[in-house]
Amino acid sequence: MAEIQPPKPSAAAEPPTSQDDLALVETLRKGHTALTQEIGKVIVGQKDVVDQILIALFCRGHALMVGVPGLAKTLMVRTLAQILDLSFNRVQFTPDLMPSDIVGTEVIEEDRATGQRSFRFIRGPVFANMILADEINRTPPKTQAALLEAMEEHRVTAGGETHELPKPFFVLATQNPIEQEGTYALPEAQLDRFMFEIKIEYPSKQEEVEIVRQTTALRDTKLEPVLTAHQVLEVQKVVRKIPVGEAVLQYAVNLASASRPQGADAPAFIKEWVRYGAGPRASQFLILGAKARAAIRGNFAASIADVQAVAPVVLRHRVVTNFHAESEGITSDEIVRRLLEHVKGG
């Protein structure tokens, strides 16, 4: 993803005055309700996960989803793409997957009439609005880098020619947390490219009963599109226009800054348990995520509560614990929880 420019101070002074923008926020609020209802026809529970995916999409970000097999990750993303009327491709990452298997390759074609040969680019599965990169940590770094480059640049270069990816473009990568043998862990610098790390937990017993009931019966569920690709692009624009007060902006920066053990304002538990803290991109994503969360709730300004709500998914993969924390069983989630208690809002 391209570097995000920090919001200008003047943006906090007044809300978006365009009637079209205000109408779009209201449409988004109603659309979010309708979208949740449509997804509920197929997916039981996981409302927070769905909201986090939507927020990342509306911020032009990408998300990393961590969960054990069988929690409907693929079904969730495919359903979301259908409801948003977006094209969808799933790529199963394996140790022998090559970059060309993702972005595409050039082939030689011969004109039968003239005998002249030329190269033609065959597009890979990355040319879709929504990409599910399943078990991204099972493929070598070279192939991981090819996808991450497409995520950041939103285009692919082959044979000296640049091919633009469709808009909107959203990558949701998954990792299996229980099988690490034969995998290639994403480096911290590459993890930082993902706006969110979303954790999917086991369903409750009541939700599991409903899942079993629905999936073992003969059903023909029809899903209705709620938003179009064009409307998603318009939402992405208006999210950037949501105003942020100076206190909210300062709170997001203070939260990210406090996670860095080298900083003067780092609390004692950060210095004790953290090897590396969150960089400036975390501050940017905290604000963007807060804006999108405010928008889908029908609010015309982001608040500190919005920043706090997205903080765990923004910070958990950017706070790198040290050996001391690992030996005591302290996770990055626990550290983020303590950070939220330590850093006070206005």
C-alpha cells in the first residue's frame, strides 16, 4: 500500500459539508446494516470480524486473518465479495507456488498469417477485486513478496509493461496458527503492510449448534448485492474526508509512540517485554480505521472510542515481544490491552 499522508490540521475544524458526502455516510450506515443481515444468511456470528474486514476494505487497506481451519474464512470472504458485487479469486499458497502463478506470465504467440511472433501477457488470479491468499506463510518469501508488491503498488509489471489492478483491490491473507512446520513466517517489515491482523476465534456452543443445523440441511441461500464496486470506491473517498479532532489525532500518535521501548514516554512494561514497537504507519492506520468505523456507524467524526476499538487489530502484529515476554507467556494482545489502559484519552 502506498504511504498514507497524515491528515491536515484544518481537516479537524469542520465536518464534510458536501451533501453528497453526508448522504453517502448515511447510505453506508444503512448499507452496513443490510450487509450484516445478508452475511448472516450464510455466516453465523463473527460480527466483529466482518466489521473489521469491511473497515480495512473501506480504508483501502489489506488484512491478515489468523485462525484454525474450519472457521469459514474462505466462505466469509467469498460471501462478502458477492454481496459487494466484486470479483473474487482464491489462491492456495503452497511451497512450490511461483510469483508468475499469482501475477501472471508472458507467453509467445505466433500469427499464423504472417508467422510473426509476439509476447502476450496472461493475467494471474491477482487481477480481481478481492483476493483470498490462503495460508500465505506456506510459500517462500519470493512469492510472498510478489503479492505484497501488488498490494502496495496496485499494479503489476511484466515484460516492461505495467498492468493496473482492478479497483477496488483488497487482499485478505490467512495464516494457520497451529501448524508452523514447513512454513515461511512473514517478516515484521512485511507484516506491517497489512492494516489489520484479525483473529478468528471458535464459535460459542450456541453458534456452533446453528452452524451444524444450517450446513447439514438442504438449503439454497440467495444473496442480494448491497453495494457496487463503484459505491465502494466512493465510500473509500468519503472515509478520508471524515474529520478528526486534534485530541483524537494526538491520542493515536501517543498510543503508537508508547509502544516503542526506546521512547522516553514508554511505560515500564513496554521496556521490559517489547523488542520493537509500532511505527508511524500504525498511527496512520489507527486514524483511518477510526474514520471508517465512525462512517459505518453513521457518525460524521471519528472519536477516541473509535481509535480504541481498532487499536488491537492495528497494533497486535506491530508490537514485537522479546524473549522475556515469551518466557512469561505475555502476548502482544496483552501488551496492547495494557497500553490502552495506560495511555489516557482527552
